[in-house]
Amino acid sequence: MSEGRLLLVEDEPALARGLSDTLRAQGFDVHIAADGQRGLDMAATVKPDLILLDIMLPKVNGFDVCRTLRGQGIDVPIVMLTAKGQEEDVILGLNLGADDYITKPFRTGELIARAKALLRRRGTDRAVQRFGDCEIDMAARRVLRNGAPVDLTAREFALLAYFASRPGRALARDTILNAVWGAAVFVTPRSIDRCVATLRSKVEPDAHNPIYIQTIREIGYRFEPTGSIPS
Amino acid sequence: MSEGRLLLVEDEPALARGLSDTLRAQGFDVHIAADGQRGLDMAATVKPDLILLDIMLPKVNGFDVCRTLRGQGIDVPIVMLTAKGQEEDVILGLNLGADDYITKPFRTGELIARAKALLRRRGTDRAVQRFGDCEIDMAARRVLRNGAPVDLTAREFALLAYFASRPGRALARDTILNAVWGAAVFVTPRSIDRCVATLRSKVEPDAHNPIYIQTIREIGYRFEPTGSIPS
DNA sequence: TCGAACGGTAACAATTCCGTAACACCCCAC
DNA sequence: GTGGGGTGTTACGGAATTGTTACCGTTCGA
């Protein structure tokens, strides 16, 4: 599951490590650059949805990184992240084209909320879930397989989204019916089987030997994003 | 020459006065609302480019104002401005759709820089949008196709502009109705279909096989500026 | 080993949904 | 008033979806 790609430009290893762990736990796909020059390079190669930028960096400082990126027309949201809390630094950073400026020591929850606010405004706040060679894009209501769109019907998408929301858990047919078809609907439980079959034919490498959507005899199904069987 | 229209929602007269003087000196066109209800009204009538929103307000508090505005699909940047600096308040505010959150006592220079950063974003985000052989000129409220103006009705332009503001996202009919027709209007969702049909005939290479305005059965539509799938 | 139960899936039918043409209403300019 | 453009509603036809049924292979227990 990915909330988006972040580029963290930070030279202090301990801080970079701690922060990236927290952000990854939040579902972000985090890349780290240890100095300003690498930050510039990775901004071009990684194409992040958001940059977290320390100011005091070896080689090229954060202000210069920001100025350079904007000069190149790179428009990605930038959050400056620094111990320098002087008003003139904040103003300078924002005037150079940064979108937000947070002073250390900052509260991680706030940092995440600010990052998400920027992604939301930019419209890149998508949560993408991956399994195998597929990714489910809830915002676009679409599934891509190796980058190509998979033609799913509404029911199939709803079922897959439900599976993805409950990975690794045994799901009884009744439970699935209630969640995906709705409580008020009278449908044969066999309708689920049919829908699962078409889903498998569209997202499984081998529909006859499913690895993601596994059958639990007498119960229902279990979705395994990793394709492996847990102990 | 105005830097933009600001709506300051603040109940304490002294602070409102002082702040608005400073902002006016910076070239902003400042309107003041003394409570939350008036803030909501003025947001609709004044149509500000940015809202500075105090949290602790009589009648309707700032969080509710923010929630209500976003619920109405009003997308104006909001800066929350408050003495409540608790992390959970900051996170709540940002999650409700605020764009920034500054705690009192704040430094005026920083506030102005943050406001300008948000306005700058808005300015650069919405110049001219391109898709296929068309370009949408928001300022001129006009669409060119291969350089020639396309004759769109007001409704069609509003719909296309809305699509362009949310590229690649699934848009439910209800959402579209709220955003383009307005929350208070009673119209059949089928009216959207009809408007989409005419739009397609005007901007799609082949209206019967649309590539930009895609149908999502049972849901609504999705606008893909690239006409294909992003990598 | 046999039979019953269960799930996979193909075929079919009914339903739902969308595109679009036709029509009606409203507003405004003249 | 009158005409014309814009906009919402309705209806029809085609197409996609989806539930059901049936048949078959597999699994499991006696």
C-alpha cells in the first residue's frame, strides 16, 4: 500500500532512519538522499510526489536545492525541515518556492498531516495497494496490471477492493455478501464464486492455480497480497 | 493593485483590526467576518482567494466552518490561525481540509509568507491546462482545439474545468453534481450524461470512443488528460 | 473405493446502465 | 411577444453486467 512517493533529503543518518521508518509505517514510499546534490539528482530520477528537505546539508544547502528545482520548473511540493526557526529563514524558504516550513524538533504526526494536506491539494494523495504485478488505485477506481489497465466490472472491483482491505483473513461467503453485495440483497452465495472466477481470470497469473485469491473450502476465500501462504 | 482577496474570520476586534491593517499594507484586499456563520456567508459572497480562519469563534467554530466549506466543494485555501497549538488540534484542522495551521502568537511576516506561498501555488497551478489537441484557458474561460476556439456553453465549460481539476480520478455523479451544478440544485444525474455527451462531441477525437472523458459504469466519469494510462 | 458435498466455470436470461435524440421549458434580447 | 440558444427531462435502443442454473472435476469422509 502506498500513499505516495516521498523524497527525504537529510544528512544525519539517525534522523533520516527514524523519520523514514515512521513515514513508511504510514504507507509512504520513502527515498533518502544524504546531501543536496544527491537530492537534486533523485528529485529528477525518483520523481517524488513530495520532498522533505533539510536546510543544513553538505555540498548544496536546502535553500539552493529548492531554488534550483524551481528554476528547473520542477513543481513538486517541498516541505522544509530544519532547526533554523528564525523568522527570516522561514520567509526565505517560503519565498524560494517551498510550500511549508517546519522547525525541529517537530511532531511527527503534524509533519505527516502537513505532508498529506499538500498531497491532497495537489491531487496526488492516492492510496495505491499492490499485489503481485497489480496495483489497485482506489482514487481512480482502477486496477493496473504491469501498468496496463485491467477491465473490471463494478462488482469485480468492489470485491477486489474488499479483499484488499482484509488481506490474509478468512472471509466467509456470508460476510462477503454483506460487505460487497449489501445486506438487503438476496443473492445465491454461488454468485460470489462466479465473480471470484472472473476476477481470478483477470488478475491471477494462472487462474486455475490461484495464489492471491485462495479458496477456503466450506468457508469462503482469503486474499493473500504476497501470494504466499502464512504459517 | 491587489495581491488577492482575503477573508479574515476573527472575533476579537483588536486582533482583526491589527492584522487586517498589516495585510492591507501588503496589498491584500481584506474582508472581515466576526463569527463563523458570517464567515460561511462571506466565503460564498466574497469568493476570497484565501481564508484566514480563527478556531475559537462564536456561533460556529473554525473547524466546523472548514468542514462545511469543504463539504460544499468550496476549494479555497484555508489557513487556520489559533492559540490552540496542541498537536491533535493541528492534525484535526489539516485533516478537515485546511492548508496551513499557525499558532498564536504568530509572526506576521511568516503569516504573510505562508499566505503568499498558498496563493502562488494557486496561480501557477491554474494557468493553462492541456489535453490532447486542446488547451483550457481558465483565465479567458475558453478552450482552444488546435488553436481554434471551441464553442462551449457555460455548463460544458464548468464541467470540463472541473474534470481538468481532478485528472485521473473517479468522479461519482453526485460529486460532479455538487461541484458543477451546486449543492442546492435539484437535477437528474442523467443531465450530467447529456452534458458529457455534448462535451465529448466537441473535444474528443472520436466521441463514440472517448479517450479523455472515460465512463466508469455505475459510478460516473474519469478525465484522463493523457488519453492513456500514466506509467 | 464410492458417494456426497463443494467449488470452478460455461451458457443463458434478465436486468441495469449509458449514449443520444427528441422535446419542453426558461431566460433574455430585440 | 417572439425567436433563439441553453439546459433539464424523458424515452428508446443497444450493450454490458450480473444472477442463476447446470454440468463437471475434485476433495473428503465413511
